[in-house]
Amino acid sequence: MAKTKTTFFCQNCGTSFAKWQGQCTSCKEWNTIAEEVIQKEDKKDWKNTTSLSQKRLPKPLKVSEIDTTVDTRYNTDNKELNRVLGGGLVPGSLTLLGGEPGIGKSTLLLQISLQLPYKTLYVSGEESQKQIKMRAERIPSQTDNCLILTETKTQNIFKQIEATNPDIVIIDSIQTLHSDYIESSAGTISQIRECTTELIQFAKETATPVILIGHITKDGNIAGPKILEHMVDTVLQFEGDRNHVYRILRALKNRFGSTSEIGIYEMLGTGLREVNNPSEILISKKDEELSGTAIAGTLEGMRPLMIEIQALVSTAVYGTPQRSATGYNVKRLNMLLAVLEKRAGFRLGAKDVFLNITGGISIDDPAIDLAVVAAILSSNEDISIPNDYCFAAEVGLAGEIRPVNRIEQRIQEAEKLGFSAIFVSKYNKISLKNTAIKVHLVAKIEDVASYLFG
């Protein structure tokens, strides 16, 4: 039996130290370094805990001998999740799903487990089987292939995996698991790393996809060492405001697909409903035209979205005017205000400007610049923009309207949703013909302002 070894880990970033010290030199946090046991006994392979069929040892292969046949993905019967994953779950992959407490991570994976045509083992270390049953009764299930296990020791989990032979394994959550090979408590840096290593080895050797739920810190990062995100194949972020019913699923890392796709869900009493047309929920329904609102045509991955921009411009009460934005980069807002001041002659330096993107969504697409400018000018002039107008263009520092990519896809989405006019850059190359929507080609901010406000 090997000698017990200990070391000191930062509980915030996972950096190891030879001895205790007050401040972590990596993340600069104080009083986060704790001693942990990193080796309790001689390390064993995860398969020694079960009697799973032994496979032949791997051997090096020539590049020409490697089989490049694409494995069939597991269809999750959830279009939004399939889109974010890149087409479904890849056999042998490890997926990490993170999000704030109460956002709906467990509900999403339990709902998928109850709808999958494959045998699924749902392992929970946070709830009892009766609690999961109470939640499952609210979710309409289509199959009876979901097995519920309440266990936190990885060795016992592998024994149940051998007995049930599931097609997909879901762990809720990785912070509650612990291994006999590490003496520290569950949730510590060394336990998270050891349990993840065992699950990765199991997933790769048996071609079984594993989905992990991960907690997040107060800063919004996934709890545990940063190496956890490097070890897994896919990192998903489930986000949204708990005061709103809409949730957004993003891919922060994906070895098998794009990281620019998003999935949108609506939280209901019966679970999470897929939103196939997010433009309808991101645009407010109103009976009369109001100033300070504009519709922008944006893209998230391959999906076009029409979102509503709201702006409020008012006289500053205090000496320094306020600049606030929700769902939009404040620095870019300040840049656009400077362009309006310098290039277009609008005096906004002594006024408060508040900007909001409705629906609780955050957008980084520069194509919404023109809609932001239009909403600000609409609020400043107190003149409403027609509800059937939309915008898709970037604004440059010289006040010019710059072209954006895939403009035809944005125009078609606006036409499909019933908009009568869209403002785009005159430098965009557009080959669409016989469209029902009128395309306004503009070159400068002054052209847009004179057309909308006279």
C-alpha cells in the first residue's frame, strides 16, 4: 500500500501548492487554499471495480489504418439540444451542463431521459428517488427506459452500470460524487478531477455518452478546477433569468460541432417547451407604437433571430450622465453614442441613456448596431418607429453603415415574419429578387435619421 500523500489546492481555481499560504498566486483570492489527500492507496483502473468485459489493449496505428467512419449520433428527440450539440450525442463523449441553481438543469435532463428511446441511467446525488418521481410525474413521458439511481460513490455506480448496461448515463451532479481512491470530501478539487477521470475512461472504452451536471460559482463559472472543462468534450451553459420563463442553452465548447448555436426553451409547469420560432417571443406584442423601440435582424449560429431593442434617453439628473445596457456591451454603446455626437450632430453627452434587449437574451452580433442607433434616436426625438420596420447593419466610427454577413438570410426571416421594410448597408451584395419586403439601402447614419424622423 502506498504512502498517503497530501497537497494544498486553491478551492477557487484548482492551483496546487507545496505548502499552505494565505493568498493564491494564480487567482489572487484569499483564504481559499486547503489541504487535501491526493492518494489514499495504490491506484486501480476503474474496471477493477466491476467485471465488465475486458477489451484488448490499445495499440498504435498508422494514420492510414485509423477508421474515420463517423459514428451514428444518439438522437435526443429534442431539436434544440440536438442543434446545440451539433446533431445529437456522440458515442463515448462527455458533456458538461452548467447553470445557476434553479434554472432547470435537472428538469431538462430528466425530461430528455423520459423521452429518449434508449435505455438511460439517471444517477442523482442530490435528490431521492421519490423526489425525482414527483418531478417526473409533471413531465409527459413517452418511454419507460429511464432508470433512476441515487448514489454518490463512483465504484457503486459502475457496478450498477454493469448490471443495467445503459446506452446513456446522466450524472446529477459531478460535485456530489466521490471515489474511494481519494480521501477528501465530495466537491473538492481532487475528488472532482478523479471522478471525472474515471467517467472519461469509462465513456471512451465503452462508447457510452455521459452527461454531467455541474454547479457554478458566484462569478458564473463552473465550480471546480478549470481542468474539468478541458477534460470533457462539450461544455453547455444553461442560462436565463429565473424571473422570466425563457431559458437559453449555449455551447461554450464543442469538439463535435459549432459553438455558435443556441437553443431556446420556455419553462412551464409540465417541463421545458422547445421554442421553434424565437423571434415571436423576443418581440413584444403591443397595440400602439411607442418611441424608443427598434427591431434588429441578428444571427445566432445558423439561426436568424428578430429581437427588440429598447432605449430610453432622458435628461441627466446628476452631473455625470448614466450609461446602462442589459444584454448589450456597454463599451460598444458608448462608442455608438460618441459616433452620434461627433458624426451625426446629436447632442447626447448630457443625457442618460438606458438600453435593453428584451427576452433576457445577450447579443454580440455587430449587425444590431443600426437598430440600437435607431432606438436611441427614436427615444431622443420621442418619435416612434413603425412596428413593421427592422434593421440589420453595423455602424462604423466614421458614421458609415457597414455591411454584415448572410444578409439575405436576415431579409428572408424579416419577410417571413411580416415586416414591410428592412434597412441594410448599400455595400451589401444582395441577389434576392421579387421579395415582398422593401429593402432600404443606406450609407450613413444621417440617411437613416432623415428617413425615419424627417
